[in-house]
Amino acid sequence: MSSSNFLLVNYVPGASPIHRAPLWLKFLGVFACGLASFLIVDWAVSAGALALMCALFLVSGAGVRRLFRAVRPVLPVLLVIGLFQWWQLGAPTAGRIVLNILVCIVAASLLTATTPIQRLLDGVVSSARPFQRFGADPERFALTIAIMLRSIPYIAGAYSEVRDSARARGLERNPRARILPVIITTVAFARQTGDALAARGLGEADD
Amino acid sequence: MKSIVLNQVGVEVVADGTAGSKVLLSGISLTLTEQRVGVIGANGSGKSTLLRLLNGLMEPSTGKVTVKGKDTVRDVRSVRREVGFVFTDPLSQLVMPTGREDVELSLRRSIRNPHERRRTAESTLERFGLLPLADQSIYELSGGERQLLALATVLAVAPSVLVLDEPSTLLDLRNRELLRRTIAGLEQQVVMSTHDLDLVQDMDRVLVVDDGRIVFDGAPSAAVVHYRQLCAASLPPLPTPAVEEVRKPLEAHLGEYR
């Protein structure tokens, strides 16, 4: 699997103000972007929010190419969503929905690009600590995030390999040849990951 | 208590597409005290099943497996702290995007302080010569570097036994040699399955597995001879070459002119 930087950007070392910002502020920023996607009703405000997030991304020094790589995979999906919403609810609503999704993706990418994963996981553990009294294990929260970050590029890589192999066999128009192997690979990956975690004793409760 | 003990162990799984079950291992009784133990055998012979029993990744259907006196079913968490497991494909084992992050993930349970965890991760990576590659994506590492990294993530938590399931299968000659030297320098007890018959020569004891049973248990050279004989006996007879098919009638035909 070759895709290592899909949808969420890997950490880019740097000393920008965003790198130095406290983690809680970055979490709050991502949360605010998610919340705003429900609250903003004007496409122009969404466009402004997207411009702001893109500007922050560039200030972080992660670069235009990484920004484009983070957004590119969802563009076909956004196109479908946008066209459907345009047909159903008109252009302003369609524009707002698509722009709001992009705001969330850029905000999440900004978080992962400017925060080392271990610091991110420590932050998740700290945030989840209040739930410990209800029997939750904060380390499992962190592990879940880690596995999610790892799985997205793996599955994207699997899709790309399966697509190439379907092309090589002249089956590029056959949805079964393009989807079924991805599902099988994903299930196998989940089992392998489960085995690897179990073998390393990760995800087990503390004694 | 320094040994791995398998007592009358059998493993059966439900076979797909049939009503019955499939026997993966049967009647295995072993006491492994040697520092280096090799396991060889054909694909599907039961090598991986045998190794997975040692870390509790698989439970025996019959019998009992203990590592340092701990039952691999009842005390599985404790056993996994004692027994590190390295898979054939390091990519199925490495969870984080970079080596540093993956080693730190291994250490999260044992070291709570982030700075101390980072220092320990760096010293582990340095020990394997991987510190310069610590922040590279695991996808950008060579096969050998990935396998060494997988080894480092497991050894970071200092297990007393290391189980390796065909660790050299995906490696080229140079990386295989690198892995061989690294394994030779480990203080842990090592149990390793492999198809690399050179690697087997470094072992103190070698088990040959065939059809779910241990069919030979002894010194490396004798084990390899036994394995080769087993392979030769299981091969189908060579098909008659096409040239032989025409040679006899041709000779008979030419004979008329001699």
C-alpha cells in the first residue's frame, strides 16, 4: 500500500504559531468548525471560513501541495453531493454544504499537520480521563484514534491497488471487481491489526 | 522457571464449507529451554499455528501451553508481556505513521511521562540503527528497515521471549543478513519459523512440522536433511518431458534406416 498521506496530513515539524498553540485550542478550533457546519446558513460565510482555514494551513508551513492532497480525494464525492443538493435545494445551499465539509477537512488536517501524534494521543487521553469514573479506559480512546489515522491511508491504498488490478484485467467498469476486493482487504487488515495489537498487548485494560 | 512447555496440545478449527473441523495441530508435547529454537516445514504445515499458541494469539483446543509457568489462556495478558511476537509482514504490525510514534505507542502503558517515553523510544531506535529514520513514514522505509522497526517496537517493552513468524520471507539477501545478525545479538529466547535454511543453522534446536505434527526434533543440519527428504517424498513425479514422448518413436523410425 503506497498511500501514506490521505485525507489527514501527517505531522509536519515546524515552529509556526499554530504549532506552538496549545492543544486544547486546536481541539476547540476543530470542534468549532464542526459545530459551524451546522450553524452557518450563508454560503459566503462558509467561503470566508474556508479561506481562513486555508490561510492558517499555509501559515503553518505545511504547504499548498499537502493542502491539495488532503482535499483532492474527497472532491469527486463533494461534486456528487454538490450537484444533488443543487438539484434539490438550489445553488446557495449546495455551495454552503460543500464548503462546510471542506472547512472541517482542512481544520482536521491542520490539527494533524501541526501536532505530533503522541501529543495528540496524550491530549485525547487527558480529555477522556473524566469518563474513567464511568468505566472508560482513556488509553483505548487514544488507541482508537491512532488506528483510525492508520487505517484511512491503508484502505485508500487498497482501493488504489484494486483499481489498478481491475484495469490491468480490463474490468475497470465492473463495480464488483473494484469494490469486493477492497472489502475483503479491509476485513483482512482489520483482523491483522487486531492480531498485531493483541500480540503487542495494546488496547488491554490496566491491571 | 525458564521454559516454554506444550503438553499434549491440539488445535482444531471449524472448516469452511464442511460440517467437520480441520486439525491444525495434534499431539504436540514439547519443552523448549534452548536459547534459539527454529521451526521449519511446508506452507500450511502448522508452523504459524504453533507459534501463535506461544503468545496466546491462538488457544489450544486440547492440552495446555505455558510460558515461564504462565498459562497462555488463563494468564494471557501476563504471557503477552513476556512474549513478543513479530509477524511476517511488518506493515500489518506497525500501527503508527512513523517509527518513533510506533515505538512510543508500545511504551504508552509502561511509561506515562511523555518526555521519558520519547527518550526511551529514541534509545531503542538508536540500538537498531533506526534513529535517523525515526520520523520517516513507515511506507518510505525499505523492507529490511521496516522489519527491524517491527522488531524494535516489540523489544522496546523488553519481553523475555521473542517469537518470529517467518521474519525474513519478504527480505532481500542484504536485509536478511542484517536481520540474522540482529537476532544473533539478542539476549531473549528466540523461537522462529522460517523457510530460510541458512538462518536455521544458527539455531540450537530445530523442529520440523508436517501436517500438524512434529516429525523431527533435533540439531539444525539433521533437521534440514529431514525436511529436504520430506519435501522430495511429497513431490509428484515429474511429467515425462515432451522430448521423451517423441524420442522413442523417432528412434524406432530412424532404426529402419540404420
